[in-house]
Amino acid sequence: MELTVGAGTSLSMLATLSEAYKVQQLQKNPLSAHQGLYQITLGNAQSLLLDDKIGNFMPNKEADFVVINMGGTELLERRMTHTKSLEEQLFVLMMMGDDRVIEQTVIAGVNRYKKSVTV
């Protein structure tokens, strides 16, 4: 089985977003957390001409989404306790989030992945 990554270096949108932030910083073109998360949701849908079907939670759109645990790792949880705004929380998620924060994936309204509970 062969996987192809269309843009970026990872299948994780959060990892790709973190790399995009770093590149933008080097080019002196800052990327806010809100703008970054827009780009990996509705922005991607618009670029694929699918924004009438996916990209946000507006009525009559397909239910494709992930449920994210903002404290999905011990380090992320510790860092989140020091945030004071939604922008800061989204920035921490953008920089430190990875596949471990994904709790559930729903595609076309059907649960396709649910993290198993470990004790």
C-alpha cells in the first residue's frame, strides 16, 4: 500500500500546520492560530471547491470532523494550564498537537475511529 502526501511532510494536519507556522515566521509573514486552523478546515475545503459540502458545521453540510482532546498528552495538558485565551490555546495546539490528540474521527456522519481508553 502506498500513501501520498499532497502538500507538507505529514499526514497530520496539525504537524503540517506547525511546519507552515515556522516557515511563515522565517519569511516574516506571521500565521495566527485562527488563520492556521481556518486553513486546515474551511480553507482546504474552499481550495478543493468542496466548501458547499465540508469545512465547517453549517446546516446541510456533511459531517466530517475530528474530536480533539486539548490535553491529549501530558506536556500539552501542562502547557494548556498556562493559557489565558482561546488564541493561546489554539496556538499551543498548533505547535504541540499531533495524532495523540485525536479522540474520534467522523466521516460522512459515521464514526470511523475512536481512541481506545487505556488504564
